[in-house]
Amino acid sequence: MKFKIEQLMKEKGFSNVNLAEEFGVSRSTISNNLKKPSLETLIKIADVLGVKVSDLLDEGEDNLEPIYKKDENGKLINIGFLKK
């Protein structure tokens, strides 16, 4: 799966250093996590950048279906993706 995290980071004015500071981790940790991010990491990055998790996916990934569940307040949250 490909991601457009770095593209969105650039558009939003974020560098690996900024993201590392937001997460309280080293720049190398961020660099490694951007290559193969976990769902938890994707959620955190989306929150920091002010986008939806699905926005982080490469536009060529149109064969994925988001999975949502409701939190305790009834708000839908993305918990993953299924291949169509």
C-alpha cells in the first residue's frame, strides 16, 4: 500500500522534525514509521495534519474500503481498511 503522507506534510508545512516533535520521538523513528506506518501511526499523523486517515492513502488505492465504528459519543472513527 502506498501513502501520500510526505506530500500532505509538505502541503501543511510539516517536516519530519516537526512531526517527531509532535510525537515526542526521534526523526529517524518518524522516517521509519512513514515507510510502513501502523494504523495507530496513521491515525496520529492524520490528527496532527488535520486530515482524515483516508486522505493519507495514495489516490491509486481506490480498491480499499474504509471500516468505521462508533466511539462512546456516537462519532464515527476509521479503524482500518478492507480490500474491495
